[in-house]
Amino acid sequence: MDSYILAMDQGTTSCRSILFDKTGNAIASSHKEFKQLYPRPGWVEHNPVEIFDTQYYTAQDVLHKTNICPEQIASIGITNQRETVVVWERDTGNPVYNAIVWQCRRTTQICDNYKKDKLEPLFKEKTGLVIDPYFSGTKIKWILDSDERLRLKARKGELLFGTIDSWLIYNLTGLHFTDTSNASRTQLYNINTGVWDREIMTILGIPDTMVPLQRHSSANFGKTKNDLFGREILVGGVAGDQQAALFGQACFETGDSKNTYGTGCFALVNTGHNKIESKNGLLTTLACELDNGLVYALEGSVFIAGAVIQWLRDELKIITNASETNDMAASIQDTGGVYIVPAFAGLGAPYWDPSARGIIVGLTRGSNRAHIVRAALESIAYQSADLIHALQEDSGKKIPELKVDGGATQNAFLMQFQADILGIPVVTSSTPDITALGAAYLAGLQVGFWNSTADIKKQWKEGKRYMPQMNDSQRETLIAGWKNAVAAAREYK
Ligand code: ADP
């Protein structure tokens, strides 16, 4: 009987389960959305029980649809929305609060206080991360601070915390584990030493009895409880979504990089065993580690990427779907000098200007819908180019070509413009589900389904290759215009 890897891809709005065969092909998948909870402006929560139930449903569904039995599953891989955190009771496994989602800004004040106390350099040096509500640490503190009884229970060692990978592993196996890539997003994990950081946990008031045990990303995370699939299945691979995508893109060597084009963009470069502190506002984080020591990555993100296309559709209503933007943009020679800086939520790396707001500049009487659409697409490429330039500067290495994935890579105009603006080839993978594939690879390596990263590298197949066609002077002129537009967005307050 053929065997497969079951990848569980737990995202921010939905859960997906995908079966991969030995060639790395996705043979079937099942997908289900779950509820987003917005209890107050700026707050975002998920029901942890619903997350597990939804994920479990999709796993059952994909097996059912394909008539593949649990005996044929060699290993399970998990990849997940990062930073989102759950606190639950050690005895009962019941969550004491909803999952607080990465997008949730409720701990802004807590973060501001730590910054005022000049703790940012310490946090940054130890965890690689800036102090921001985005990361899990202050979210856990908020939960414990919200109720004295919880604080007391935590002190008595009765509570556990975990990012979503941990929560899924706990429900699947009964064990309390995480992997190092997820641990590195909590802001409680020392990325120099590869252990939970007592000093930072003490500052945040989080007892060390709450932490999961950390493992390499390809490791034994326990076996599923018998009643779930009718037999035990090993959970053999775990990684946060962006690190899983880096692994799925076979970016195993120092200098290998990828950019994911979804709602936002996430660019990561593998810096090997070399921990680089960014001078350009990038984060230092842990990539998937096998068993040969900590592997570092530099990471930068664009907050509004594909989201600017959703804005054209839902707010401006000048398009009806994302895919029509390709032909509209290609129907004209250029934007006629129009730039959009979609700083709807401020600007991230390398500018880090939370008070910047979006602008459209360079309008003339002749500017039309196509110019706006094209400027929106180009803004995704310019913002990504800013990240790639920062990654290159920090790592001291030129990125020779960029591997890309995510929904917006379907847009050929955008990919060509990206190659033109970067002056390097932009290359898609032939597999659309790169993130889930990364988790599958980690799980498969653990059980000998695949033998080595060299094996995996052979499986990576190029989809489309976009070669740069723009000449240098045109590129420089366009980028200079973009820089002016960004300056205008930052000036207008
Ligand atoms: P996420 O994982 O963040 O939900 P996806 O990888 O599913 O994102 O990509 C969805 C995003 O990509 C949306 O923001 C959408 O506007 C954008 N997108 C999808 N198709 C296209 C397209 N053909 N052109 C431009 N943007 C697109």
C-alpha cells in the first residue's frame, strides 16, 4: 500500500489538510473556515476548541474523500499561523481564554511601557524581535493579568501556554511541545542559546511551568491518541507558516530566500548558523532546524500587499475580482506617474512608521482606473523590493534570484514588474501549497519517507521564471519616484 504524509495547515482564517505523496505532489486536500471574533476595535480572537475541531474535521475529510486509511499515513506535519497563543489548564486541557490572535493590538499599552523602561535593546538582543503586540509574550501576560484567579493558578503550575502548533499537538497527542521556529515568535525564547529565557519571562510575569518543551522542527512530537484516527500516527514535523514556506521552497543554504505574496508579504532569507542583527528594521528569527544546530533567518514583512487589491475591490469598487487586475495593468504602458503607497496600517520594515497613512500621488486629468490598478500592483513590488534591499544590506550578500509563493504570484504582470524592479529573476514553484509542503517535508524526513534535504531539493520544480527586462536607468527613475511617494506618505500627518 502507498503511504502519504498528512500536512495540517492551520491559517488565520481557515484550516486545511493536504495529503502529499513521495514525489511531493498534493493528491487531495480539504479546507474549512472558522469564526473570527472581534470583541472590541483592534482586538482579534479565535475559539481554540473550534480551531482544533475544524482542523480535525479537514483531516478526517481528506482521508474519507480519498479512501486512504490512517495506516497509510507515515507521519503528520503541522504548520500554523504564528504568534497566536492559547492558555489552558494542565489538568483538564480546557482553554481559560480565547486564543489571542497575532493581529490583536490589545497589548499596545503594555508594550509602550516596556519601551519606556528602555527594555527594547534587551528584548531585541535575546529574542531577535522588536517589542510589539504582534508577539505572544505580552498576550500571555494580558491573559494572566485579566483575572487574579488565573494568575494564582499560573503560579501554582496549573496552567500551560502554547502557540497554535502546541495547541494542536496537545489535542492530538496529549503532550506539550512546540518547535523552535514557533518558539522564536513568542518573544520568550532566547535565540542565542535556544532555550526559554527566564529573565524575559520574569519581566513579563510568566512562570516557567507554563512553557512547552521545544524540539527541532523535524522531531518526534508524540503519537496521536487512538480514538482520533483509530490508530496512532506520529507527529513528525512542525513549523510556523513562514518558516515552513522557506523550507518548502527548499531554501536550505545560507543566502537562499523567498517572498510570500498574500494579504501581506513575508520575505525571509536563510542566514545559516550566523545570527544577524538587522540595521534596517528586520527581525531575526529561527528557521526550521533539523538536528545540526540553530538556523537563523532575517525576516521582513509588508503589512498591505494583496490587501491593496482587496481594497480596490471592496472599498473603491473599481474591480470585481483580483484576477482582472493583470490585464488592466498590462493594457497601459505605465502608471503615468501615479504611485499608491498603501500605508493603511503604517509602514513596516525598513521604515517602521506606524503613523504613516496611505496616499495616491501624481494624479493628472488623464489618470484613470487602469492607472490606479497598475499603481496598486506596482506598490506590492516596490514594498517587496524595499524588503529585499534591506535583507541584502543586512546579510551582506546579493540575492541572486527570488523564489516566490502565495496567492498574488498568479499575477504575471506583478511578477514581471517585481523582476524588473529588483533586476533579478523571480521564480515561482510548480507546487502552489508550498507552506503545507514544507511541513510535510519536515514530517517525512523524521520517518525516512524522504532521506535528506538533498532528496527534497531534487523535488523542487520551477513553475514560471520571470527575467528582468527593464534597463537600469528606467528602474532607477521609477524607484526614485517611489521613494518620493513614500516620503510624501510620511510627511502628511
Ligand atoms: P493569505 O494566505 O494571506 O490569505 P493568499 O496567499 O491566499 O493570502 O493570497 C490572497 C491575496 O492575494 C489576496 O489579498 C488577494 O487580493 C491577492 N491576490 C489573489 N490573486 C491575485 C491576482 N491575480 N492578482 C493580484 N492579487 C491577487
